Amino acid sequence: MRESRDYLRTARDGFDGLGAWPLAERARAELRAAGERSDSPVADIWDTLSPQEIQIASMVAQGLTNRDIAKVLFISHRTVGSHLYRMFPKLGITSRGELQRMAAEHEL
């Protein structure tokens, strides 16, 4: 069992680096079975957003309105609002101002 730990750590780190979360979790489970503690990494809060949500957050940070964002992305301003509605709970915020502050801290 101890011989496998080095290989499992390498696999876990490699899968984490590639973003292959299910395989990384499998390697973690195997490490725990081999007697080594292996916690999940703390995910970046921005990893919970889709690429389009990140794009919209970036535009909100620039001060664009929903209508302006919609024109740039060729979508409805209501769709932009829907993305923001789903984004706010993921980020733990309640306003555009908070989103602008978070985006500035994260340099979106």
C-alpha cells in the first residue's frame, strides 16, 4: 500500500492540474484507502461560473448595462439578467456593485 502513495499523489496532482475532477477524486479516495489523508482542494469561486457568465461578469465590471452587454453578445437583455440572477447566489452576492468589486479583486 505504501508503495502506491507516490503514484496516487502524482495522479491526483496531475488530474487536479488538468481539471479532471472525477479522476482526481478517485485518486483521493484511493489515497485515503492507502492510509493517507487527501482533502479536496479549495475551489476558486470563479470556477463555478460558466464561460459566458464570466464574460458577462467582466462586462458588468466595466460598467456596461444589461442592454449594452446583450448587444455585444447578440443575446437578449433578459438573458443577461437571467445569467446575473443565477450568478449572484453562486458568488454569494446580491448586487452589481458587489460583482464589480469582486471582479476588480480577481482582475477579470
